[in-house]
Amino acid sequence: MTPPEPRDDSEARRAARPAARPWTLRTASAADVHDIAVFQTETWREAYRDVVDPAYLAAVGVPERVASWGLRIASPARHVVVARVRDAAGDTSGDDADDTPGDDARGPSADDARGEVAGVVSWAHGDLRHDPFDLDLVELTTLYVGAAHRGGGLADALLREALGDGAAYLWAFERNARALAFYARHGFVADGTRKLDVPTGAWERRLVRPPRPAPGVG
């Protein structure tokens, strides 16, 4: 069989791109607050309908989350990174755009609010002065991925962005089997501490990832 004629470089690059729409990770800014609030509301109502009190899901919506995300993003103690997926129909970047999964376009720009929110992650250092359940470690405070973007590595990328391979802890709902399995895969184990998350009416487990031993130790 005669091989087909080679295509031009731009066509070859398009063919080589992954089937899933690529994401971009950016430090969240005030321009992202409303979109993140809408995203969290939709994600919680889809993912947590069998995990938390349905009355909570019905009562807490975008206005409440706009207020909370505005405070988080403005706080110097909290780090927030948003993952956005550019709408292919509205992508005018041209064939030479290097917009592959995991690209990092940090800092405010005209494109800050472009594209659909696919996920969000936030983290801070635990503060024992304010919460007796805190540990003297980095706490993963948020990690959400939209239903349409699960299974493509975005959750892994967000976790890596927040924590790298370092020691950390987080709280996960006891009835959220998918999240518990995900964190176990990344080295987190339950340390036996649990608490009731009063607003949602759901019990949580504390999961901890210990520090790695220093090279040559152990």
C-alpha cells in the first residue's frame, strides 16, 4: 500500500493531541471567584448527593460560595489554583498554541477567566491555635474535579501542584469511597481521628501522608 502523503506540521500536532480537552492550571484570582463558586455548587450536588445532608446541598448555593471563595483567594495564608479547559469552539489561539494538559500559565492576564472550570485545589498550613484538629503540616483544604473531567489525570495534577510528594493531611467524608481510594493511592492513611462536619451533617476522617525518610535513612 502506498503511504499517505505527509501532512503539514500543524495538522500533525493536532492529530497528536490527546482526545480529552487540555487543561491549564493557574493561581486563582478575583476574576475566578464566581466561576469557582458555580463549579463547586454543581460538583457538590452531583458528587455528594449520597454523602451529605440533601438539605445542605439545596440550601447552600452560588452566593454563599462566592463569599467564601472571595475570602480564600484574598487570604495570604491560602493558596488556590484553578484548572480551566478552553472551549475548542472559542479557541482562537492558532495551530501553534502550546496548550497541552498540565500547562501552567501563572499570573493575572486577559485570559484569566477564559474557559470552563474543570477543577480547583487549595491548601494552607495547619494552625493549632485556631483548630485543635489541625496538624503542624500542610493541609489540603480543597480538591474538586468536575464529572466530565474525571479519569484523565487532572486530580493527580492538582494534588501534585498543591503538595508535590511532601507530607500533608486532609479531611475526607467517610462515605466518599472514591475520594478515600484516590488518596490511599497517593500515600494517605487514616490516623484514627474523625469529626462531624456540622454544616453538612457528615462524618469526616483525617488522612495523613507521612514525610519521606531522608536519603540513606531507614
